[in-house]
Amino acid sequence: MRVAEADESLTRVFVVSDGTGDTGTATVRAAMLQFQSAWRLRVFGDVRDVSEARRVILLAAEARALVVFSLVDGEVVAALNLEADRNGVVAVDLLGPLIAKVAQRLRAEPRHQPGLLHGFSDDYFKRIEAVEFAVRHDDGANVRTLYEADIVLTGVSRTSKTPLSMYLAQRGYKTGNVPLIPQVDPPRELLELDRRKVFGLIIDPSTLTTVRQARLRVLKASPATAYTDAEAVVNELERSRRLFARQGWRRVDITGRAVEENASRIVEYRRMSRNSES
């Protein structure tokens, strides 16, 4: 019974877009901040045909979700609204009324062409390319093409390399990451990189030990290993610091800081380094 009641109190919102869904997502987040209630967002991007619009409405009816859409194709909008009416789904049109008012003001006919916001944006394609690069160069993969990166992160296990890489990629930086493994030499490709590209991640030893212990619990592995041994963790971090100093890599202490904050610091360090040596 308690589960059902909690489920009823959760507001579900479906964002439907003919592009990435960024516009609808930002608008919904801004609106929901005005309410002290639990909510969950689901994004349906690249919805550009009638059948897909109808499918989303059926899913929304099943989930009892509010639908917020930013579609510009008249036929798709009409189909979505009709299906919403049939199924008792509340659907909010973000762009339609505004486009109509602009058309009236300009005395011009809108193009009704989907995906214009991101479709021809150099920044959008740059971010897509950066994300693909980060996926291909995660956790030491494809080191032979690591020289193409804008930023390379390295550090011992569980120093937030992958989350940071993906966040930086979302900001348009092609980012790779390479783990430092005990008793294994770092790859030559990493050592030969422009030192301004590489950032060594460090963390408080006790924090790292706790993080690793939690990881082993999730994996249901034995906690009594060198991976979580306090002295071994200290030695591992010290070796990484010596490597960073030897290579001239900037150290970034991630202890107690959010991914967003660490990413901003890395971007700023990168800018300062390039300015000082240009």
C-alpha cells in the first residue's frame, strides 16, 4: 500500500521533441522548481512522424504522465493532440502558440521544419563528436589515437575519470582517460602527450578507500584485498603523484567536490596553461 501511495504522489512528465529535447527539458525543470513535489522526467527525442507521436501518447496514458512537447510539424502535432484527447492525456504545446504569434507579427509563414535549433549548429555537432570520442577512449581504450584529445585524465582506480570525461565531452571537449594500474607501466602514448593536455586526478586516501569498499560491496566481492588496504591505497596514490610531478602534469584533487566543479577547474587550468605558454 505504501508503495502505491508513493507512486501516486510522483509526477511523471514526458518531454516530446523533434530534436534533442533540450528545450522542453529546460522548461520543465524551470517549472517544476516551483513545486515541492517528487517528479520524474522522460525525454523522447527525434519524434518526427505520426506513428511515433501516437506511441508516446499511449505510453503517457499508461504512466499517467503529463506530456510537454516542442514539435513544429503540423501533421505530427495534430496527431499527438488528437491521440492525447482520446486517451485523456494532458499535453502542453511549448512552441505552437509562440510560433503562431510570431507568424502573425511578421506576417510570414513559418517553415515548420524539425530540428532547426540543433540541426545546423556547429556547437551541437562538436558535442556529439566529443561524446563519441570519450566513449571510444574510456578506461585506457584506443590509446593510439589519444593524441587527438583536448583533455586526458589519468589516475588510480575510482578517481572519477569516466564521469568527468563524459561531463567534459558534453561541454564539447574531446576527453580520454587512462587508469593507472599498480605494477603496470603507463602506456607510452600517455607519457608522450603534450603535458598541457593531461590532468592527474588525486583524492584523499581514506575517501578513496571508502569508495573502493563500496564498489566491492556492489560487486559482492571480498573486501579483504590490496585494492582496499589502507597502506596499499596510500602507496598507490603516492606513486601517482610522483608520476604526475615527473611528467609535469597538473594535479587535480577531486576530494569532496562535484563532477561539475572538477570539470570547471580542469577547463580553467587548461585555459591558463595554454595562455601562459602561447
